[in-house]
Amino acid sequence: MIAACSTMALACIGFTAFAPFQTKDNTLTPAEKKAGWTLLFDGKTTNGWRPYRNQASEGWEVVDGQLHCKDGKLAHRSDFITREQYDNFELTFDWKIDKGFNSGVIYRVEEGNGATYETGPEYQLIDDEGYPEKLEDWQKSGSDYAMHPPSSVTAKPAGEYNQTKIIVNGAHVEHWLNGTKVVDFDLWTPEWVALKAKSKWKDVKLYGMIKKGHIALQDHGGGIWFKNIKLRKL
């Protein structure tokens, strides 16, 4: 049995005591940099992002190291998209939703005449408990919106931060929420095509068909906050 000893005693026998390593928001650790991760939000600016189709937008701001989509009546709103396009990637981010609000992250987005969600699949972000309307399972947090419901609802209450991971590699897609894989599917399979044909996307030709595109943060009336947005190309 080894008795507990003080920091001074540890130093005397060749050990050094270190304070626990704290990772700051919106930064990359040396290990993440070595693994190929890039930071998509620096906590200070909106560099690397722009409004979808370069539309006028008043909704996005940086507040205390968070990317915030403002609620309330605004003359001009637009989804926010990455300037760069991606095909295969692992994306992680932290998010929280205000009470009663709804948003999403859409990937492999093509800039056309329609909305972002009419080309790319959407990872749903919503106040599951406080949304003013009854939610279908495919509308809940972590779902592949209008296609694949989450296997479990693991989102935290409105106002608390969640951790999300999205993996897109070829046809394979995974949605993770707070450490749990909640959606797992393959694009373009007969099962996927049949599901699309029965969904709200049945007449939207481009939906889910784009193989490389932008990542979009949805402005669905505001009330959504993001930080620690990181991406690793696969």
C-alpha cells in the first residue's frame, strides 16, 4: 500500500505534479492539429463563413466566443455556410438552443435556387421538450431530418450545451449526440431511395444527391448558439 503524499514529497522522489490540462474553447490541441483537424470558428470572427447565396443577412453575430443566430424580427435572414466545400469529413461542434427554437446543420449543400436543406441532409437541432408543436420522431435532435429518426433522444434541455459529431464518408453517414451514435445510414442504396420516395423530399430531385458541398448553419428564426466547430477531412 502506498500512502498519499504531498506535492513536495512527490518532487523529492522524482515526480512532478501538474494541474489538469484545460482545453480552451475554439482552439485546437497539438494532438488535434497532428490528426488533421481544422478550426471552422475562431471564437472572434465569422471568417470562413458567409450567407447562403450571398444573401443579405442580419442574423449572425459573435458573442463571448459563441456564434449566435439572433431571434426577433429582422429584415434579412440567411443560413450561414462555409466558404469551402467538403466531401468526406468528420465534423464536431457544441450547440445549445433557446427555449422553443429550431435549427439544423446541413451538409453537402449546393447553392441553387432552393433552400440549403433541399440539397443536403440535415442534422436536426431543436428544443425537444419545449418546442410549441408536437414533434415527429424524425424532427427530434440528432435526426437526419425528415428521413431517419434518432435511435434515442439524448439532447440536453434548452440553454445547455450539447456535443455533436457528424461523419460523412462516401455514402456512409453517422450522427452522434453527446457521445451516443443516434443515426447510421448509407446514401443512395435501394432502401434510402425508397425512403426518400415516401418522404417530403420525394419531388426534390437534388436532395441527398450532392457528393461535395458546403456546410450550412440554419437560420430558422434564430435562437441557436455554436462553438468549438472543428472539421477533419477523411
